[in-house]
Amino acid sequence: MRGEEQQLTLQPEEVMRLREELSLMNQSLLQSQSSGDTTKDSSFQYPSSGERWKYWQQEEVQQLHQNLRRLQTLCSSAEKELRYERGKNSDLKQHNSLLQEESLKIKIELKQTQEKLSDSSKMCCSLTADWKHCQQKIRELELEVLKQAQSIKSQNNLQEMLAQEKSKVADAEDKILDLQQKLEHAHKVNLTDTCILEKTQLEERIKEAIENEAKIKQQYQEEQQKRKLLDQNLNELQTQVKILQEKESLLEMTSVQQQIKLQQQKAQLEELENEKRKSDEVRRQIGILLFSCSLRPNK
């Protein structure tokens, strides 16, 4: 993909330039045909100009072959660019699929966080049950203190035990309150911040995925339009190549016809020279006869 991206691409400016070059080629071919008509008359008198015209035609045919190969190279480059754009579209679809997989992973992580929060709630319920059990034990101790109120020593011991248990209960209540606050805070933080953050991230990623999908669709439509334009340009180029081939064959036929005419003209020239020599010989003989006739009366 990267190598093809550095190769020759067929841009709209190059297409216009290519059309201008083809127009110039057509003009040059028309000029060559018009100049060919003029050289037909001149070659009747000057055979060497016909040879120069033949040499120029051969160079023109070679130039047409080079232009034809160049057009074929540009068509091949356009096809490579189209294949590269298709591969790019496939990469974008794969990226969209990866985004969907990442969204699914985030949903799974959110579910795991909710399960952890549920476990914390269960732990809080267990601590609440322990606290109720401690309260029940305190009530039992208070009843025992009332039963042993007559014994001061026992009562003091029971009061100390009660104070200790109350202290433990107070500590337990503080711990429970602290745990409840932490749990509520964690619940709020996890449920609000984490969920809101994850929700925001998910919304942003979904929005980005939707935007990417829209961009991909737009790029796909643009690629379809580019493909149509490339197909049209390719058809036009093929038509022009066919026209050039026909003109090339016409030039070859014209060259053959000119060679035949040149040979005919050479033959006619040789025939005229032979007739001229014969005419000169006849004139010479007539001159000799006239000269001999002019000498006879003197004798």
C-alpha cells in the first residue's frame, strides 16, 4: 500500500493535461496530413523531399508509439490507485470493527464494577447484622446487671463489662457509620463518576464511530464517483488510442502509397530521359542530314 502511494497517480489536473496533449497530438497529425498533401506536389519535381518526408513520418510514428505507451502507463497507474483506495476503505472498516470490540470490552468492565459494588453492599449488610447482634448482647448484659444488682462488686464488674461492651459497640457503630459513609461515597463515586465517565467515553467513542462510519460512507461514495470518472477517462483514452492506431495505419498506408508514387515518378522520369535521348539522337541525325544536304549543291 505504501509503495503504491508513492507511485504515479492520475489527478484531475493530469487528466486535463493529458487531454490537452492528445488535442495537440491530433492537431499535429492534422498538420502532418496537410503538409503531406503539399509534399506530394513538391515530390513530383524534387524526389529528395519525399525521402525527407518519409523520414519525418517514421519519427512521427515513433512519437505516437511513445505517447501510446505513456497513456497505457497512466491507465495502469489509475488502476493501481483505485486498488489502493479500496484497500484503504477495507482498513477503515477494520478500524470500525476494532472500535466496536473496544466498546464491548468497556461494557464488560462496567458490569464487573457493578458486581464489585454489589459485593460491597453485601458486606455492609453483614456488618449491620453483626451490629444488631452486639446490641442484642448488650441487652442481655443489662438484664444480667439488673439481676446481680445486690452484689456491688459483681455490679461494678458488670458495669465495667457493660462500659467495655458499650465502648466496643460505640467503636463498632463508628466503624459501621464510617463504612456506611465510605460505602455510600464509594457507591456514589463509582456509580456517578465512573459510570458517567465510562458513559461519556462510550458516547464519545460511539459518536466517533458514527462519524467515522459517515466519513467512510462519504469516502466510499467519493471513491465510487472517482471510479466512474476513471472509467470514463479510461474509455475516452481507449477511444483516443483506437483513433491514434487508425491514424497510424492511415499514415503507414499513405507512406506506402507515396513510395509507390515515388517509384512511378522515377520510372516516368527515366522514360522521359530515354525519350529525350532518343529525341536528341533524332535531332542530331536530322542535323547531319541537313548539313550533308547543304553541302551537295556546292559539289
